[in-house]
Amino acid sequence: MAQQHLDPTDPTAEVVTGDALAGYLRTHATEFLRALRLHRETGGATGSGEESVDAARALRRSARRISGSLHTYRPLLDPAWSESMRPELAWLSGTLALEHAYEARLERLLQALHRLSGAAAFPEQVTMSGGAAAAPPERGNLTVGAAERGNLTVGAAKAGALLDRQLTLARTRAHSTALQALGSSRFHAVADKVAVLASEVPLTPTATTTDLGPLAGAARERLTDAITALPLLTAGHPYNAEALIHGLSPDPSPHPQDGPWHQVRLLLRLHRYAREVLDAGTPVDVRLLTAGQALNRHRDASEAAAAAAQAARTPRIAPATAYALGVLHADQRHEVEAARFAFQRAWQREAVETV
């Protein structure tokens, strides 16, 4: 079966060596440089057109894949070079992602407010390509009764305006940070190293004869262990009272339930990238994509809930505004639970079909 070839732990699978890793890194280094050229041609960090957005996304995409591969296959690469390169790529990818994240978060929250209240008086938003994905069929939306909806509508417009001010300010700051980063000597040093990587990959002397399968298998094992530690049996509950109580408490720290799920999302990404190296030219496994999309929705809903809770802590806001933000927070925590349930189902299918 084709699936046997895709499984790095399968002893009958074709041996893939460090040459494949070198080719993968060169390919994505070339993509990085192409995206960087397009980014500069379309206005760089000051550009706001679709081409500029696509170029920034391509920069992040290639940087993540290079960084992830350096992590998974680090025994086959020059250690000093790899350890100095990986955190710089992570810094760049994270910096470039912030502006889009704030814009998508605001759009998600305003759409949720509109859905919950039926109000239309929200700040005008531009729908972005690649924005918040539609919720899965398993979503556990908060049901608002007629009386509550009337109260919610009163505060929804002010809640939307408050969120717009706070998240637009955060987005503006993120834009300035990205602009400074792309003009910094730190970024130019990263770009120079990627340019060298496009033609010369610093493999160890034995890398070209070393099987990549065990290292890719170790990445999958780390992911499997992290998933095993998740409370998957309770991930189908549509409402998590503990999550709601924590989110509206005075404590602004991240929700303690979300951390392990965010870690699984990162490990799943590393597992996908490891398989891309092994399976060059093979279509991406749809089950892994589905699981990854569920975890992306989990992250988006978790961060949106945190933004609503933070806005609700704003001093001297009207009770109706605080009420609307509280309902919005509860709604997004419902979305968190729905995303966990969707991931559970996707991963169980993946596990069963690879046995």
C-alpha cells in the first residue's frame, strides 16, 4: 500500500537519506528568496496589496519549513550552523505573522458578535484571504435567548468598537515591528544565510548515507506522546465551565488548559514537515491536514477568547459592554471545545488508518 511508503517507521519503506534533506532545504531556501524578492517589489512591509500579503505568507511558510527540518534532522547538519540558524528563522516567522494574526482575530470577534446579537453596527472590516475558517459541524455555539439577545445587542456595538480600538492598535504596532525587523541587520544576516543554503547545505560527512526514517519516526513519537497526554475522552463536551471561569478571572495569564494543545499543534507541524522530506512529490496526507486545521481553529478561538476577556477588564466600561464581551468570551471557549472534538475525530481516523 502507498501508506506503507509514507510511514517512516515501516521497515519495508524505501530508504531516504540526507540527499533528500539537502534537496528539501535548497528548495525552500529558493522559495524564501523568491518570496523576499516579490515582497520587496510589491512594497515590502509597507505594502498592503494581495501580492504583498501572499509574499509575506510565503516567507513565513518557507522559514517554518526550514526551521522545522533543522530541528528534526539536526544530527545530520553542522550543529553550530543549525543551532544559530533555527532561532533566527523562528524569530522572523513569528514577527511576520503577528500583524495578520491581529487582523484575523478582530474579524473573527466582530463576526461572532454579529452572529450572537444580530447587530450590524460594527466597524467595517475587510475580509482577508485565508481568514478565519468556517467552524466544523461539531461546533458548540452558545445559545442566546431572546431576552439575553436584547441585552447583548445594547452592548455589542460598544464591545465591537472597543475590540476594534485595542486590536487595531496591536496590529499597527505589529506592522511597525515587522517593518523594523525587515530593515534590520539581523534580518539581512538571516537572508544571507538562506541565500547560501539555496546552493550549499552544511550536512555532516555521513549524512548522505544515513537513513532519515528513524529521525522522522522520533518526530512522530513525540507527537503521539503529547497527544496521549491530552484529555481526548473529554474533548467532546460542548461546554467547559472551568475554561469560562478562568478566562473571566482577573488573572490575565494564558488559559492553563490550552498550553498542551498548542504544543501538539507545533509537534504536528514538525511531523508534517518531516514527512514532506521523506515523501517528496507525494500529496500531503489529508488526515494530517484536517487535524492541523482543527488545531489552528483551536489556537484562533483560544486567542480570540483571551482578547475578549482582556477587553472585558478595561476599566470603567459600561455593564452592557462587559456583558457582551462576556458572552463573546464564552462563545469562543465553545469554539475551543468544538475544535478539540474535531481534532480528536481527525486524529483517531489517522491512527486507525495507519495501523
